[in-house]
Amino acid sequence: MLDSLTLLLEKVFFLTHLNGVPDTSDRAAAIPDSIYQRGDLLEVPRTLFTHFGIYLGDNRVAHLIPDILPLVTTDERSVQVTVTNTRLILGVLSKSAGVRVDTVEDFAYGATILLNSLDTAVQKRPFDGDEIASRAEKLVGKIPYSLLWNNCEHFVTYCRYGIAISIQTDKGSLAVSIGAPFLVSDRTLLGSSKGLSYEHSQITILGSRLHLFFLTV
């Protein structure tokens, strides 16, 4: 029952915010690599969503992206090929993703990169740059995916601040839940919690989403 409700919430959120991988044919140059420091949080605004990654150094960015391929093959060369719209959508529907490492240019897809913009919003002191990057590197590979409680923003906030939250998902949940008496946010649940594991953080967030669903039906 709970799994069905969670899946329903994710499908509604996905369909109302669908935005595929941008066309890379006229990809613009990214910001020069020299301005980034290991552990920086990179943010790329899209039409409806914002994509996030952690800078590892040497022009490399770790980021979480929905992808069906890690679920069906262990061929790293195939998985490392740029994720297509089909792979992305099937990854969302199958709850499959990968934390992958790409160049800054491939990560940005020609868009303007914002640097460490979540530091003010999260209001939590970031870890040391090497610690942030190390946390990201340890998660590289196949990983479960959820638009609501395990997306690219959860990944970067966990790596940089130690709490897995998604501010843009909160806003999206509010948009598809008009009429709800109130919204339980990830920041409220996790902002004062210290030492939570990544998995524990996700379970807490899932509970808040299901609570919100029952308030709106």
C-alpha cells in the first residue's frame, strides 16, 4: 500500500515536471576549470528542474542521474556513455540511477553553472572540500532513485552538508498538492538532525511524503 502511494506521488511529480536531457549539439563552453575547488557544489538551472553535482577536481563532476542501464548491465563503458532521454525516463520509472563522473562540459550541457548557491539556503556549514569530494566518490555507481526522496539534490546535500534534503522537491510537492493544510519539509525534518546515515535520511523523507499524501486525499 505504501509503495503504491509513493509510486503515485512520484509519477504525478514526474509528469508535471518532465524535462529531458538537453540537446548538446550547440553546447557552449563551461566556466574555466580553474575557478572550481574540490568539493564545490555545482548547480545547473534547467527549464523546470535544477541539476546538481559535486566537483572532484581535474575537470570532473560527480552527479546522480536516473538511468536504466546500470540496472541491466555491468559494462562500465556502455553506462558511461551520455545518458539519453529514453535511458533517463526508464530510470525514473524503474527507480534506477547512477552516480557518475563526467567532465564539467558534459555536466553543464552548455548551461551557466552556479557555484555553491545552496550554502545560504541550507544554512549548515559545509564539510572540508576533500571530505565532500570523498563522500561523493564513495557513492559512485548504481544507486536507487526517487524524484521525491533520492534525487541529485539529495545526493549533493548529503555529500556537502551531511543531510540529504531537496529544496526544489519541497516546492514541487507543494505545487502538486494544492489544498494541503501544511507541508512537512525535508529541511524541518533533517535540519537539526546530526549523524544520520544517507539511508536513514531517505526513510525519514519518505515518511514525510506519505504523510503529505494522506493530508491531501
